[in-house]
Amino acid sequence: MKIIVASNNQHKIIEIREIMEELGYEVSSLRDEAINLEPEENGETFLENAFIKAKTIYDYVMEREGLSANSGAEKKEQKIFVLADDSGLSVDYLKGAPGIYSARYAGEQGDDAANNKKLLKELSGIAQEDRGAKFVCAIVLIGEDLDIRVQGESAGFIIEEAKGNQGFGYDPLFFSTDLQKTFAQASAVEKNQVSHRGRALEKLRQELTNR
């Protein structure tokens, strides 16, 4: 089974590939598939945005391959599935922010340093007990007669200065309750076991197994 990941974020693709390939699935990125398309994420929730991305890429691939909604036999032969995720950080004190705007919290898409700097500024002077946070990951997998939607979460709090040099995004500031260290201080294996994305992918695995 081949899964196209609807993302150009190589960090996400690496995490998804590490987990899904363990389950026996071939994982392909947009770059691997020569797809130069950035769906507009205009949903109001993580799940809505994940579905928008998955459906947009799936429809594009169907059209490119010359497959119609009625060409069921052909589609089964092609075995085309698209996986999309939308994830972000939700901070209690900030009433859920940065939320679905996590990647562009400081204005520019994907500027991790600026996003982290703004987060620390917003929480300046706030006591640790009020800095509770969670990472949220929504995953949608679609294909012929398939529409699976799952969500995973990982709890922790935001520390006052960055620690660790692994991971990406807010990982250096997110102290994981499960790991008792930041995501950026954890190995890929450790992080995948407790991360929001790892938990969402585990739910996806269970759904696929049940079907």
C-alpha cells in the first residue's frame, strides 16, 4: 500500500515515514511524486485543515492519472491513498493559541525561531503552573471508499528557555510530561512513542487493522 503524504514539510514526512514504514507501508512525499501544490488551509480546526489538504491532493492525483470517480477497478489497481496531517501547539494561558496558526504564529510561515521568540514573549512572567500546553495532531487518510480521521495529543508545558537540538518547531520549548524533558532533547524513537503525531498514527494503524 502506497501512501502519499500531502506535505512539503520534510520534518513531518520523516516522522510519518519512520512510523508508517514500520507497519509495512510505502511512504511517498509530494516532492517524490513531483506534486507542486500547496492547498489553502482555511479550516477552523486541525481536522478540517487536514481533510482540506488530503482531499485537494487526492483529487489532483486522480485527475493527473486520468482516473474518474467511476473508474473503481482502475483505482484499486493504482492503490492511491493520500495522508495529510495538521498539527500545532495549544497553550492554556493563551486560550489555545497559537493553535492552527502555529506554523505562522509570528507572521511568516515556518519561521521557527520567530515563532518561539513570540511564544516566550507572550508567556513572559507567567508561572510554570500556568504554562500548561499540549501538542495536537489531526490526521486524515483518504482513498477509494476510505476516509479515516483521527487525532492525537501530547501534554506538557512551556519552559522559559530553549533546551535541546533535536526536532523542530516548538520542540525546544515543549517539556513533555511523559518524557520529563523537551521534545528537542529526545531521540526520534522516544518522541515518536509519546508524540501527538505518533499517537495519531497509532490510532490510524488501529483503524486500518480493524478494516
